[in-house]
Amino acid sequence: MNVKRTGPSSSSSAASTIVFVGRNRSGNWVARERHGFFGGLFVSRAEALKYALLENGRHPEAIIELSGEIELEIPPRLPSSED
């Protein structure tokens, strides 16, 4: 799988949140934090990148655009004391 960083390299990228952007098997645009803590489906690449920038604190160097498929996977919710 090929990856492309959307912004310049920076030493600040280590402290920022990595977000992957790409298309899912249905052709929708996906932005997803590398561990699945947040993400979303989008109608355009521009909207996915806008969301990724907003969520990662405006660090374009920490956005990685994937050439292969990416799916929006939400980690299972941990049971709460109310369950």
C-alpha cells in the first residue's frame, strides 16, 4: 500500500495525532485516527482533509493519505457501570 503525507515534514508531527485519509471499498472518503479514536465518512477528499486538520490540531504533516482502501472502524465500547 502506498502512502502520501499531505503536508511538510516537521518535528511537531511526533506530538500530533496521526490521521489516515483515503477511500473505502464503496468509494466514500474516510478520515480515521490511527487507533480508531475518531473518524468519519465524507463526500469529498476536501471535506475529509478539513475534518482531519480540525481533529488533529491543524498539523498537516500528521495526515497520511492512503492509496489503498481504508475502512471506518470504531473500537468496541467498554462496558460502563450502568450496563
